[in-house]
Amino acid sequence: MNPYVLALLIFNLGLGTTMTFASSHWLLAWMGLEINTLAIIPIMTQQHHPRAVEATTKYFLTQATAAAMILFASTSNAWLTGEWAIHQMSHPLITSTIMLALALKLGLAPVHFWMPEVIQGLDLTTGLILSTWQKLAPFALLLQVSSTVNPLILTTIGLLSTLIGGWGGLNQTQLRKILAYSSIAHLGWMVIIIQFSPPLALLSMLIYIVMTSAAFLTFNHTSSTTMNALATSWTKSPVITSLATLILLSLAGLPPLTGFAPKWLILQELVKQDLPLLAFFAAMTALLSLFFYLRLCYTVALTSSPNITTALAPWRLYPSQSSPLTPLTTMMTLTLLPLTPTIMTLITF
């Protein structure tokens, strides 16, 4: 792709997200989401591969449906109340429609089916953008409307997402699909807590972005898209492959890594809200995710590659260029836990 065209598309990605962030009017927020969607479409199809075209088509249809639902619900709200403001949502049917549309945008269960297939059809760099940056604008809207949505809907969507995110990744061997189901599970945790503590949901989103970026960048550096490729990547980059296991354990939420912080704080907040049963079920669904992360770690750390010429040859090849973000995100993924109270204080203020 022409560098000038790519720069223009990336600028529009930032413009669309910033417009949604800054708007309190539903029409402007919808325009930001549409700019965001239209900017990512050419980036997704730059490979000219049938799988990429198929993934782009699925993504476009899904996002167009969600945008149409948002436009319909906001117009209905303006018709009933005379208000276009995002905070002025009162009718239960309208707030439920908006919540379903945002769940479709984010890839939350039960409208998650498009996400693993779309990310599987893209390269790792585009998958990284789709799993991180493209979540920000819908999540910002979700933060604003969460106080008006029925708490039962939020809890149901959150628990279902954590369950399906853990269950769906159990039998996967493709790393991109595993990270897609991981995204569904992490977003489920955020939706569960967003009604009680929006700053904590925002903290969870920021930590999720850091951890997912580290995972995608590491897999991109070692050119690993399957479990078998990850197991044999030690010949290309032994240090980064070793750190990949710690990044996966951080995504799983094990102490003393950064991923432990949001799960710990969310469970603590649920118990404070007199919801120990909800905290128990959320913790149990986290065990499903932990299983497939440990399965990946086992494949990387405890499985010896075949000692044959083809397995030992990759170290002779020219190594792929590492992104400057790889060491930064990896370090944050592994060592940010002690700074969690400070970050939470900054977000709260």
C-alpha cells in the first residue's frame, strides 16, 4: 500500500475514535464510529488474500448492522424525548438496543461469532489494531450509557462473555483465534464491573490493551500463527519466545504479573457490592481461560521440537525486525502490578 494512503487511513482511524471520545451527541458519535470503520476496511484488505477479503466483508456487515442499530435507537430516543445527548437515555427498549449494538461492535457474547473468524483472516498487525484500537470508541460509549442500562443485561452479557471466551478457546490451535476468545473474555470482565466502578473498567481496558499488544507483537516477531509454529520459534528468538510464556500467563491473570491486577480488583469490588456469587462464577469462568493459556505455555516451554535440519534451520534466516513497542509493552505486561494503585488513583481523578 502507498505510504501516503496508509498514513491517511491511520489518521482517519485516530480522527474517528477522537470524534467519538469528544462527542456528547449521538449523531457525532455515530459519525466517529463510521469514519473509524471505513478507515480500517482498506487496511484489512491490503493483503489481497481471499481470507482477508472474506474477513473484511464479515467485519463490514457486522459493523454496519451495529451502526444502523445505534442510529435507529438514538433517533427513536430523540423522537420520544427530544434529546440527542448520550446521557439522556431513558426508555428501556432504546437503552437495550444501544447496549446490543455496542456489544456487537465490541464482539461481546452472544453476538461474538464474527470476531474469531475476522481476526483469523487477518495478519497479526491488523489483528492487533482490531483487538485494541477499534475497541476504544465503542467502549467509551459503553462507559457513558452504562448507568442507564438494566444491570441484569450488563451482568448477563458480561458473564456469558467470560464463559464463552474461556470455553471457545479450549480446542483452538490458531493463535489469532485464541487471542480473539481472550478478548471476548476480558471484555466480559469489564462489562460485569462497569456498572459498579467505571474507573476500574477503564483500568481493565488499558491493561488489556497493553497485554494484548505485547502478545500480538511477540507472535509477529517470531512469525507464529499456530501452536506448532510457536513451539518451534525458539530457534528464531529464544529470549522473546521465553518471554511469550510470561505474557500468556499475564493474560491469564496469574500473580505477580500485571494481568492479575484487574481480576483481583474486580472480584474485590463485586464482593464489596454484596455479590459474592457473581464473583464466584466470574472466577470459575477465568479458570477456563487459564487452561488454554497454560496449554500454550506447556507447548512453548515443555515440548521439545524435532531435532532435525528443518527445525534447526530458522536461526540461519534473516530475523524479522522487532517493533520498538515490543520491549515496552512486554515490560509493562510483566512488571506493572506494583503500580496498579497509583494508576487507579490517576484514573479516578
